[in-house]
Amino acid sequence: MQDTPQQRHTIDELSTLVELPLRTVRYYIQLGLVDRPIGEKKAAYYTAAHVDQLLTIRKWQNAGLSLERIREILAAPEGGLLPPPRPRGAGTVEVWSHLVVADGLEITLEPNRAGLSSEDVRALFRGVTALYEQIKKGQDHDNN
């Protein structure tokens, strides 16, 4: 099997591939979030690595992260864990999930700080609710 040469894209093609405005792609390159093109001027081109970088940025933006936080994530060592959450300070805005299990029993968590995806949070809440119901059934059985 022969190796195929790496596919090359113009900036316009790159923008179309990742479904981002050309201006946004240029901005991310300017910020250093995306590698500069290979080559210079009209001979400059982009590769699959650039596509991956842009798709990763879009994924994190869709998850609600700021470009500053995305920069921190992208700077994390390859294969390593995400960098720890930044310390909270005055003016920090966080979105917390809140589960009322029963009257007097509530769980609150900040999924990003806990390292949980939205699917993980739903699974945790389902598990806690099921465990609570199991405990209550055991108490009801003991009281009979």
C-alpha cells in the first residue's frame, strides 16, 4: 500500500471544512490557538492537523469554555489530564448542577471542577436517586 501525500488545504477550504468563518480561523491563528500555515503567502497551506485543532476549539467553545480556558487545555501535555480548574476569585461565574433527592437531601456540583461530562452528571444523579430509594425501601421494610 502506498502512502498518499498529506492533503493540503487553502485557508478558504479549511474554513469550509470546519464550518467556521474565514475571519474566525484567521483570529485563532493570530491568537496562537491554531498553528500557522505551512509555507508562506500564496504557497501557504493547511493540513489535517489544522482541521483537528479548529474542531477541538469549536468543541470546547460549544461546551461553554472561553478562549483563554481553551488555550490552557491545548497547552496541557499530550495524553495528560486537563489542567486543574483555575482557583475561584471574585467575579467568577460558575454553573452548578443541583439535584433534590428528597426533602432535606440535595446534591450540588460543578461538573467541570468535578471532571464530569453532562452524561456523567446524569448517570451520577440516576445512581444517587436509585441508591436513596433502595435505602428508603430497606428502612420501610425494617419498620414493618
